[in-house]
Amino acid sequence: MPKVIFVASDQTRREIEISGGWSLMEGAVQNDVTEIVAECGGGCACATCHVFIEPAWLDKLPEQTPSEKDLLDCTAVPRQSNSRLSCQIKLTPEMDGMVVHLPQRQT
Amino acid sequence: MKRFIIVGAGQAGLQVAESLRRGGFDGEVLLVGEEASLPYQRPPLSKKYLLGEVEAPRLLFRPADHYAKLGIACHLGVPVAKLDKENRIVYLADGAELCYDRLALTTGARVRELTVPGAGDPRVCYLRGLNDAENLRVRLSQARRVAIIGGGFIGLEVAAIARGLGCEVAVLETQSRVLQRVVAPVVSDFFARIHRERGVNIQLAQQVSAIDATPDALTIITADGSSVVADLIVAGIGVLPNIELARASGLLCDGGIVVDEFARTSDPSIVSAGDCTMHRNLLYPRPHRIESVQNAVDQAKVAAGTLLDHPVAYAQVPWFWSDQYDFKLQMTGISTGYDELVLRGEPEKGAFSVFYYADERLIAADSINRPAEHMVSRKLIATPGGCYPKAQLADTAIDLKTIF
């Protein structure tokens, strides 16, 4: 199972194993990463599962859909170039060790 | 040590429990639920779960060890038999008696059942809980012809899934358009069209009068004498709030468990939240009952605040969503009583928004495949004053995000 390192805004680090095929959001929520809210349950509909991906990992991620690009303008903490919605990232073996930064708030 | 009991282990019940802990409550928290499963997400049941794309464990909000870590004791698979609010005791059906200092009722809603002759056949299905979804998933995989009674969200979502599985699908709706209770005609017409284009036989203004069940088939007989033959019937004709326990205990109920803007019932030790409540939301002049994830979560937070003696009045703009084929409908606000519509974009192109005005005030918006417009609408509607130039909202050359 790929391991992902979540870094909170206070720099606390948590290493979490996430089943392949699950989304980054699902793995986070199921492991009490409460900084991920995911109001819509993973439908790319609400922009409350916003994360910042450590730049070195960005090219391992799936392309953004038009909906995700559009919604990233609606996040509570303004988007940066490494912003993604974690519900849109399905875990693959290549993401093992990925570092994900969490925003201070989602709503 | 103080003990707070939560009756109803759905989305609202879980939220009350977690908000109590996050709010610093250090007494006992007991979560009591009729279903055997740990709290799980219901929205995917009529979507990905029916398609077989997600399995039940993936629907759980939290893993099993989460509850122990947070100190939430779960009593699942046992209905509550009786509530004695004078002595503050919850009686479970298995004989257990649980005393409480304070109580939250998050009992949700159940499906309204068909009452026409023949409706008791096991091939007439409903969809609310995990067991219903599991039953329906198996039956759908064996059915060739599916008839759906009710052109609301559940009916249309199941229709989309059944078509995706290759079934012949008919939808029978009593009103003159689908989704009549919740959206404007332009949105109803859009959804009727996309279903028809994908081969769904949508029949409007059709009253079901009986179901003739034989071993080979189910025949729906309608009031105008026509018939629809199917292997499987799914009825999605609304829900009823679970208020019986509350009412029998003497709590005030009126189309739901009556609560104020602090989620307080007529008993000072009892709060209630979610689909089961007839509640006050300070943004609206009259109480209402709504069925949504948003209300379950936000009202549960209010209820937990009240239990912790940190009351915060409920004042949130409601929002809802529905997935059908590749279309995502997102609604916000309450459109009841609108007197003017503003259309943004072209329905023919499959992505548009509709804004509802009342007395020149923006009160609601529906967005189809326009998630960012939905998010902006939520902010626009929540902002007091709510007057936005209609020409701007209608002009797709202007990015809505720049208005706010």
C-alpha cells in the first residue's frame, strides 16, 4: 500500500498507508486527517478536500479535469500552483512516499 | 461522569458525537443505532455503490478503531424501544436501559412505501439504507426491464444506473414534470431530456393504481388504464421522518421533531438534528424539514454546541446534489416562492446555472456541471442583501468568481 506523508499547517507530520485505488481524500478521512473535510463525499463538487502537493510529486498525479481546475478557484485558502483536490487523486504505487501539505482551513 | 446519548447513527449522529469530543466534552458518549453497520455515507448508495464501483467498507465514514480512540461507545444493530424523558432513560429493544444526562435524537427518515395492491411483492424495492442498496444491486444485475415509480432524485439516479447496466427503464411520475417539488421547469425539462435521449421511457402525469405480480413479470397498471411491464420495480416516492419515538415520549412533533434554531426540542435535555427535524434556520422565516447531508452535518454541529452549553444559532444556506450519468446537479438555497428566473448558459450544451429570485433578492441557484458557479452561489445567497445584477449573472462572458 502506498504511504503518504501528510504535513499539517503547524508542520506536524503523519505517515498514512492508503489502499491502492482509493483516493487521497478517502485515505485521509478514514485515518482521521481532520484537515480534509470533503463535504461532498468525493464528487469533485465542493473544494473542501484541498491539498498542496510537494512539487516533486506533481508529475505523478492524474491530469486535472476542467471541474477540478474551476473548483480550485473556490478553496478557502487560496490556491497555489501545487494545489489539488485530494478526491481527484487515486493512489498508485508511484505515489509511495508522496508528501502532501494541508491547508489551515477548508471552509 | 456525565453521559450524553445519541440515538441514530447516521451522518447527523456521528457529527454530534465527534463535535462533542472536539468541543472538549470529557464525559461518556454513546451512539445508538438501529442498523448494524458503523455510520456510513448514504449518497453513494444510489450512485457508485449500485454500479458496484465501491464496496461497503469504503462507505464507512471512519474506521472501527476511530470510535474507541475518540471514546465513542457504539451500540449498533439494536432499535430503541422507548424513551422516558421524565426519568431520562433510553430503553433498547434488547432490554438494556441507558440513563442519560442529555440526549440527541438523530433518527433520520425512512422510505414512504407504496400502498397500491400488489406493492408487497419482493420485487418491489426501495432505496434508503445499505441493506436496501445491497438488495437492489443484486436484483438490478438480474433484471432486464426496470420500472421506477417516482421521478425525484432517487428515481432518476436509479434510472441512470439501470440504463448504465443495460436495462430497459421506465420512470412513472405523478406530476407533470420530473423533480417538480425542487427545481424550475427548465431544469426538470433538461433532466427529462437527458434521460429520454439515453432511452429511458419517462411517463409524466401517471398515477399508479395497482401492480399485477406473476412469477414472470410485474405489470404496473396506471389510472388511465395503460400498463408497464417490468422484472423489477423501484419506488422512490419520498421519505417520512422517524418521529415515533419522540412523539411517544411526549416531545413536540409537527411534520418532524420540532426544534428551534439551537436544535432544542420541547425538552430542555434533548436536542435533535438532521432529516427528522422540523427546524428553524435563521435565514428563513418559517420552520422547515429538509433531507440533506448539509443539514445533517451543520445542524448536528449546532446540536452539539447546545449540548455543551455553547449555543450558536443555526443559519446556513442549504445545499444538495444529485449525480445522473455524467451530469452533476448542485442546488443551493430554497427556491420555494421564487418569482423570477435568470438562466446562465445554454441547457442544450449540458452545463448551465439557474438563479431564483424573489422580490429582487437571490434566494437559490441550481448548477448543472458548473461546480464553481455552485460554490459562488452559496456565498452570494449567504450574503445579506443578496442583490446581484441579473444581467451579470446571465452573462457567461463574466466569470462569476470575479463578481464576488
